[in-house]
Amino acid sequence: MQTLDEMLALHLLTADQHAEISAWVAQAKTPEAIMQMRPALWRRLELASVLMDFDADLMQPPMQV
């Protein structure tokens, strides 16, 4: 949910999109269920992820402790 909040703060999602995505994710019990989000909303989420360079964080090696 923090990432969705960041997307909203960066104006990558509207308040309505944020609310709809948050509600969908909260009721979805599996990753597969999340992916059943309506296509237009899913595309918006994908675009916001790209604009945030979300995948770059996933490509970083784990921090050494």
C-alpha cells in the first residue's frame, strides 16, 4: 500500500484510481486475483510503476549486513 500512496503523492494515480486499486488489492486473496483487476486500471498501475522505475528497486542486490 505504501507504493500506491507514493504513486498518489507523485500524481501518477488519481484519488479515485488509488481508492479503486487499494480496494481491489485488499479484497484479493492471491496474486492471481490481483491480476484480474479491470484492464484499464491495471494498465494505469503498470504505467505508474514504470514512471516510478519500480522494477529498478527489484533489480538491486540485497544489502550486505
